[in-house]
Amino acid sequence: MSKQENGRHPAAGQIITGDTLEHAQGGFTRRDMMRTLLAGSLMTVSGTGLLSASGAAMAQAAQTGKRGGKMRIATQTSSTADTLDPAKTAHSTDYTRVHMFYNGLTKLDSKLGPQMVLAEEMLTTDAITWTVKLRKGVNFHDGKPLVPADVVYSLMRHKDPATASKVKVLADQIESVKASGPNEVQIKLTSANADLPVILATAQFLIIRDGTTSFTTANGTGAFKIKEFTPGVRTIAVRNENYWKSGLPYLDEVELFGIPDEAARVNALLSGDVHWINDVNARSTGRVKSTPGYTVMETKSGQYTDLVIRQDVAPGNSMDFTLGMKYLLDREQIKMAAFRGYAVTANDQPIDPTNRFYFAGLPQRPYDPDKAKFHLEKAGVLGSTIPLVASVAATGSVDMAVLMQQSAAKIGLKLDVKRVPADGYWSNQWMKVPVGFGNINPRPSADILLTQFFKSDAQWNESGWKNAQFDQLVVAARGETDFAKRKQMYADMQTLIHEKGGLGIPVFITNLEGINSKVKGIEPVPLGAFMNYTCAEYVWLDA
Amino acid sequence: MNGMVLRLILRRLLQAALTLLLVSAGVFFITNLLPGDAAQAALGQAATPETVAALRLQYGLDLPAPLRYAQWLGNLLSGNPGMSLVNNVPVAQMIGGRLPASLMLAAVTAAVSVPLALVLGIVSAMYRGSTFDRVVNVSAVSLVSVPEFLVATVAVMIFAVKLRWLSALSHATDATTVAAFVKAYAMPVMTLCCVIVAQMTRMTRAAVIDQLRSSYAEMALLKGVKRTRIVLRHALPNAIGPIANAVALSLSYLLGGVIIVESIFNYPGIATLMIDAVTTRDMPLVQACSMIFCAGYLLLVLAADVLAIVSNPRLKTR
């Protein structure tokens, strides 16, 4: 959104309701929210406004959408660890499963803006205390109506370590959640965060019934009811006839299962056994595209596999070593060889071009063996052997490591590529070895990404990078009301990471999915596969 | 002879119990050496010291390993293989859903492959050196040398993707009619047959040839007995011992070693279950699966030995 539009909503002291938000086609953006609410205004993100914003699409869908049919979805992973507990969901199969049975308070649209779902509106004046008005007439599958206690329970359980929630780190910024009326809850944060509606759209924050502790079955408010769930085998979901969104879902039944072998997954698609697969290897795209009746959906995203150089141990404690290694990354070659061109060149900083805070003005770091040699010589490592740990767990890292090894050999640095199994990689190798690889999935907002992975005290500060100036900028940007200023702050942060961080980020990886052309109504969300895992609710099958 | 067989069976069962105990201890302590535990595996990238500690407490992983082993063993002896750590479902229930599928696949494969292998092996032994023998030999060796994932993938590409005769996945659970059953099992069984028929054929051939070379077979030939009769009446009963052992080995592979076929055809068997259990460090499930594989193997070998004794003509006359 451009700066001019700011002028249309001089926000100070004004109540903005959903109805005035129609300019925000495809959703109310976080920037609007940030700007308005931090200027001290009372702001509302209302369901009606948002629905009317996307109303055209909905109406069209209602006309052309066909009811009935059974869709089969095959994902890249499935195991006995499959779960119906939103808090424990760990990968695309889990996310897709829970999104069929549960609703969140919000969801993300195709521009990563938050849309209201079980929340009708979220009001705040300071981005610390949020009043969430809940939608009326929503029932769980067991017939019980949605009440504030359900929301309180669903959100607060993440803070308990015993829940073993994947988003405990995010939930820790929630100080309290209380029922403040018959259809209203109040969320209090520990510090201002205008991105709360975005955070609440993550799969782990889906709403379950108050007091649920057993997840052998799923009792949610979602578009589908559970018919069969066998961990590691399959999930069968059937239409919830009493779903609160009228007309949805179109499908009668959805079967979801994992086919870990990529070739088998593509074969299952092309033989007509399944309608939709994710994690298509770039090598298979030609095969899928050349078969009539099938398409490859490319979604550019912020996913990246990065070279991680720990800055707290040798050799990474030398800035010259880190810089030298960054100059050794032949980004074009990595893009072509490791990802067959299905990637976007990156610049050693984590904000990708689809993000509105992407800093395009940052000079691209080239592949430069001479500069690499200069820095590595200064670091005193030329002639020695440096172990480089790679694993299939970090997508493409083995290819990247081998390419780096070749470039390094040319300038007299010996990289000893240690290929370790995916099993146990994240707990035993990642962030523990001096030079290795990580793989980071896209996060819904720049703030979440930078807070979780780059702040000095971040849980997953991959390279152990500490920079006081950067930390200040992260907090300041969260509270900055002026978009231009905020954007400048994010640009400064990107420059800092680019120059001083311990990460080499060569490319952003494009998501590839294979889809049977019978599947209609697809609207990709640049965050995850299967329309950010919500496809079952919206798509239909054309006979 | 009956007494002898009975004594053998009893002795073998005792040995089997001891073997199982040793295997369970071995599996338990070796799996404990693997990096990471169930709590870390469950949390993956999202592990924080706090949540890992809480999960360990939930899973009972805060107890020392020998104590956990003793608890598990005590439970197993009282007939309870425990609860899966990962999803809090009884292990017996998880295996109960998968074991019948594995046994079904093994049974169908055995029903196809064993007769096929025996016939091929015996006939090629009878006509050794003939073109038929050579063709069988060369194809057996070639088939056993091709990895099964290649056989399976090529089969899928031909029969499912190109010809569309069969489905790329094995929907065994939906196989209610004969046609659906054949459709579901055709490709997995074919792939598995490629692997095990070759081995059994060659063992059968070798064992029968070995007997045909012996002096009693020569004697029978000199007395003018027909070749078919020599093979079936004289050589084969003596060759059953090694053949039964080869069959037993191949079949035990069908129980736990079909991981590739299971994953390519999305067949919900017990081999994938065990792999899952190891990756998620789900100790009770790993233990239960390894006990089943081990017991299955021991039983098959025992059956082969008993069969060898029972069929041995020299022991029959005693």
C-alpha cells in the first residue's frame, strides 16, 4: 500500500470500523493497524468490513463452486507423531489436518493480512490490551456453542510448559486472557505488539473447547468433522453440515495422508490417486507440467536454507571468516543447481522480496573468490580444514555444501563436508556446530522472524549474533507508527544482518505444489502449501 | 520321533524367550545411545529447555534408563506393552491396526512367491544346463540385483501413470471386493516377489541338484526310475531342510523389511511403524515392534527346522 493512502485515514482520535476499510482489498494490513492504533486511536478490525472486502470473491465462489466430491491430499510427511492437538502441530500435514476441524480467531489472506474468523473484531488502543468480540452462533461439533472460556483456555494453555506447545515462545508475550463479556475476551500482552491478529492466525492458536485434554478425536468449530484419524496412516474428514459459514465447505469428504517418497507422491498425483501434493521437487516440475490435466503451483515465499556460522566459537568469531564464507556463496549456481531455478536470489538477510519491508536498496553481495580469499587469508584459515555440517533435514544444504566446497578448494580452503542424517538434526547439530546449515520456514511477519531468529536473546539465534543496535531497532520498529520510518528501521536491520550477521542466505526457496486441474477455487498464500493449509474449506472439484 | 520333535520345540522356545530378552535389552540400550530423546524429537526446532523438561516428565523420561527398562519388562510380562510416548495411545492398539495389514501382505506374497519359486527351482534343477535353466538363473540374479524401489517406481510409472490399470497407492483398507483386492495388492506383491522369488529359486535349485548328485539318486537312475519320480520322491524330501530355511528367511524379511514397498505404495504396515517409532524415539513402540520381528523370525526358523526333521525320510523310518 502506498503512502498516499495513509492520508485517507487521518487516524488520530478516530474510530475506524470495518466498513471504512474497504480500500484494503484482500484484507486490512498490519501497517494500517499499527499506524492507527499506535497513534492513540481506537481501532476496529471488523468482520463485516473484511467480508465485504472479499465479498466479491465469495459471491463468485458461491456461484461457481460445486458441492460434493471427495478430495485426496498427499503431503511429504506423516508419522505416528501426527496429532489433532493444535499446540503440537509440527508440519504441513498437521497444519492441514487441524485447519479442517478447527477455526482460528483470525486467518491470513493472500497478502498475509489478517482476516477475522471466530473473532468478529479486535479492538485496541495501545496494542497491549486487546478486546476480541467473538462471532455469535458458532457451535462446536458436539453442539456446544463457542464461549469466551474456550478462547481463554485455547490461548492460555500454550504458556504452560507441560502443553509442550510449539509456539510457547510466541505465547509468552500474552500476559493474560480473560472473559470480559458474554461474547468477548480481553487479551493483555506484556508489551505492545500490533501484529497480534497475525500471530493468532498461526495453526497452533486454533480454538479448541474449554478443558480439552484428550486429542484422540477433534471437537472444533471447523468446516469438517472427523471420521477417521490413524496417526501415520490417514485422516478422513467429512463435511460439517452445520458449519457456520453458509455454503461452505464444498467438498463432502477429504482424505489426508503422507507419501514421504517424492517420486511416489508425484506418481500418485499423475495416476489420479490424489488431487493435490506439496513439496514437489524442482526436478519433477517438467513431468507434472507436461502431463495434461495437472499443474504446478509456484508460490514465492520467505523460506530459506542458510549457512550458519556460530559467532561465539572459532572460526566464526573472526568477522573476516564469516565475510569470506559469504563471498564464497555462488548464489546463481545454488539457485540453478540446488533448486533448478525455483528460487529467488537472496542477500544474506532474511526478509524476502514478497515482504513489504524488503529493502531493495541493499547492494547485492556477489560471488567473489578474490574477496573471499582476501578475508579468509586475513582470518588465517587458508590451508586449514574446516568442517561443514549439512543434512537433508535442511532442504538443499547438501548441494549447497558441495558447491561451496568446490569454490573453496579453488582458493585454497579445504571444507570437509560432513553429511549427517536428518534424524535428530535439529536437536543435535543445528546451532551447535561451528559451521552448518539451518532451514527457516516463512514467518507471518517481519517482526516475528527478527524477534525469533536474530535478536540477541532469541531462542533460535542461529549464529549466536549479538548486536545492541539491532535489538533496539527490533523493539522500536514494533512501536513505530510512521510507515516510512518503520520501513527505514527494517532496512537498517536488514543492512546490519547483511553486514555483520553470521548467516549466509543465498536464496529464498519457491514452494512447489502439484495440483490436479479439477481442483478449483485455489488462492495461494505465500506462507505455506495448500493455501496456507486451509484449502479443504474453500476449494471444490470440477467433475 | 514325536518326542524328539517335541523336545526340540520346547528347547527352541526356551532359547527364543532368552533371545527375546537379550534383544529387548540390546534394542533398549542401543536406542538410548541415539542422539536426542522423545521429548526433543517431538519438539524439533521449537524445543526450549523448559518445554523439553516438561515433556520428559510427562513421558517418564526423567527416570534412569535401567529403571525404565525394568518397568517396561515388568509390564510386558503382565501382557501390557505400554503406552506410546508420542501420542499417548496404547502400543497394542497401534500395532493392532498395522500388524494384520503386514501379515496380509506377507501372506499374499508368500502364497504367490513360494509355489512359484519352488516350481522354478525344481524344474531348473531337473533340466540344469538347459536354456530354461539359464534363463531362470540369469533373470533371478538380475531381479535380485535391482533395488526394489526401482522395481516399484518403474511398475507404478507403467501400470498406474501410463496405462492406468492399477492405482499408484495400495488402498488395502478399501479392498472389499475381489477386483479391489487384486488392484490393491498386485503391485506391492509383484515388487516383493521380484526380491524374494529369486533367492528361494536359487536355493531350491541348489538343494535339489545337490541331492541329484548323490549316490542314491544315481542308483535310482540306474534302476530306471523316471526323472520326475527321482526328483519328487527321492531328492525333494531330502532337500526340504535347506529349502525350508531359505523360505523362512525370505518370509521373515516380509514381516519387517518391506519398508520401501510400504512407503512407496503408502501401505500401512508395521515396518513404517517401527521406523516412525525410531525417528520419534518412541521407546515402547520400538521395543514392541522389535519383539514382534524377532519372535516372527524365531518362529519361522523353528518351523523350518521342524519341517526339515519331519520330512527327513531317514528319521521317518526310525
